[in-house]
Amino acid sequence: PLCSNNNPYASFGATLARDEEQNLWSTPHDVTHTEADDDRVLYNMIVVRNQLDKDSEEWQKLNYDIYTLRQTRKEVRSRWKHILEDLGFQKEADSLLSVTKLSIISDSQNMGKARDILLKLSEETNIFPTSWELSERYLFVVDRLIALDAADEFFKMASVVYPKRPNGGR
């Protein structure tokens, strides 16, 4: 990972602020977030921001961009979780959405289908914002849904709950 925490006192809460900076996705203390390309983009934004003077306009703009990206990610994750719970995965939703560097595709033959479904979700629903670049993270989630034979139902539910609007609005 791009972030490492070699501080022996980390467990005592002394690095809480730094942990928040490393919290690139939504789970505190998980440094695996910097493994995907979109995580590296956010991480690099944080590094650049932290090298700037906090009173500068550049720092404020970058800080706003970082906040906006994090909020968008949380919103997308919340949308996915909502659909998973509606499909009956109340207890499993968080684990289905949990993706780390140790995550693997369950069946390589599902990769093409998972990509197709993810692209279809992007093009035919508003589960992702219009400016969203598809995240590798959700490829793993769709793969899990295929393995559970729930991917098609997920797409149908996403189409109902987050329908695509003609003008691209929400």
C-alpha cells in the first residue's frame, strides 16, 4: 500500500487525525484503500494538499475537492448498500461491499459478465453520478452478486430505485 503506519503508539489513539487522512474509502484504519487507481488519485490529492499552506486558495480548493470526492464515494456506497438490503442481504451488505487488496474474482469466467453488468448499471441507471468513473471496486461486488445469482435482480432493483433520467439529472 502507499500508506504505512509504523507508529508503535497508533493503537493508543495518537494518530487519529492521520488515520482519517488515510481513510480514503469509508472504513477507518484500512490502508488497503490505496490499491485501486481511484484510491491513488485521492491519495495523491491529499499528499499535494498537505504540502500547501492551509491559508492558501489552492489548499482550500483541493480540500473541497477531496471532501466532495469522499462524499460522492459514500453516497455511491450507500446506494449499493440500500439495494443489497432491499434484496434481502441486510446482514451481508457490508461484507459484500468490502473490497481490499486481498479480494479476488470468484470465477474468471464471470469477469466479462461482471464488466457488462457494471457498464449497464452505469449507462442505464443513476446508481453512479454522471461524472463517476467506474471503480474496479464495484467489479468485485458485481462478481460476488453473480456468484450469489443476484446480479440480475440487483440490476432490476437499481433500475427501479435509481432510474436514468433523460436529462442526466438525479
